[in-house]
Amino acid sequence: MEQTINIEQIFGILRKYHRLILSSTVVCTLLAVIVTFFLITPQYSASTELLVNRKQNTDVGAQLNQVQADVQMITTYKDLITKPVIMDTVAEKINKGNDEKINEGQIANMIDIANNQNSQVFSINVKADNAYTAADIANTTAQTFQKKAPKIMSGTDNVSIISQASPNLNPVSPKKNLYVLIGVVLGLLLGVGIAFLRELTDKTVKDEGFLTEELGLTSLGIVNNIAEKDLIKKAIMSVSTSRLSRRG
């Protein structure tokens, strides 16, 4: 049997289960706050920029060719930076004097190389759980690559560092306000979903029309629900009336 719900019934269900919906929203919001503020480790970002630009030839055509060659070399440089030939040296410098060691694989996973199309500038972006570590890794990687690139690329010395990374004490993740908002929305949706599920699976008879119209039964009468306090009052009144009648 198909069951339909109109707008009035929807608002009625929401009013009926408003405590359930509110409780679900509060619980999910609290869980989001706990996870966001206490369980997720904040991540900090730092970046440094490098320019790929060799000494220009006086010939205009040769200059254009050199620029295009430099732009194309960035693709190779992006792959090369996170390879062990660079990361081994970076890890050695980063770990020097530190109790907590970071291996070259972990450092490589922290690094993201980005550049705009047809641009001779690319950036080394680093994410770490410490702002100073992120900046240190970014700068060390850039300096190491600038030093080793000419040897690896057979004397091609065309890499310059144009900006140094500095510690940014504002974490880039998690986005706390967004996570809490997601918790509120999920809690609200969960509460509404449970409310409608309970209502739709409730097989109790709610009105006389269901028996007569849906099931085709004959109504013999309605027994109203009497509150317990009303029953007590009626019992007391009945006893009092009985005593008065006896005295009379």
C-alpha cells in the first residue's frame, strides 16, 4: 500500500520529533568540533618560487627559442625535484640537529610543484604539521635543486630563486568553520531522516478514517484516551458521591 505525505503532515512530523532532530544536530556538531579541534593535526603551508631563465642571446629568434626551451624544461625539473638525488640531500640537511627524523620519501610527499602555463616561474609548495618545518623544507629544497641542477642537466645553469619561503602560522587545514558547518548539516539531515523513517514505519492506527476508508472496516465507536490524573479525579469524585449518598 503506497503511503503519501502532504506538506502539513511533513511539518507535523518535524514538530513531533523536534527533540530527536535537535539532539541529533547537537551530537553531530559536538563530534565535528572534537574531531576538528582535537583530533586532526593542523597543516601549515610555505612556498618558494624559482625562475628558469638562461642568459639571453642577442638574436630575437634565438631568444624566443631559449624561452620556449626553458618553459619546457620546467616539466623535467618538476619531476626531478622530488627524486632521491635531491631529496636525500634535503633530508640530510633538515634532519641535522633534530631529534625527530624525516626520511626523503616523507619529504617528497609534502612537496607540490606548481607553475602557470607558458610561465618560466614555478613554485615549490610544502605542507607540514609545523610552520617552520614547512618553510625550512621549501627553502632547503629550492637551494639544493639550484645547486645540483647544473650538474644533473649537463651544465645548464638557468635556475634562480626569486622568493624565499617564510613561516605562515595560520594553518591551511583543517578548515574549522567548514567542518563544524558540515557537522551541523549532517546532524540535521540525520535527525530528519530518522524522524521520517520512524513515522513511515509506524503501523499504529492514528485516526478512524484509516480503519473505515483504507481497511473498509465498520466503526463501532471511539474510546478516548483518558489521562491518569483524570482517572484519579473521577475515582475520588465517585467515592465522595457514594459516601454522600449513603449518609443521605
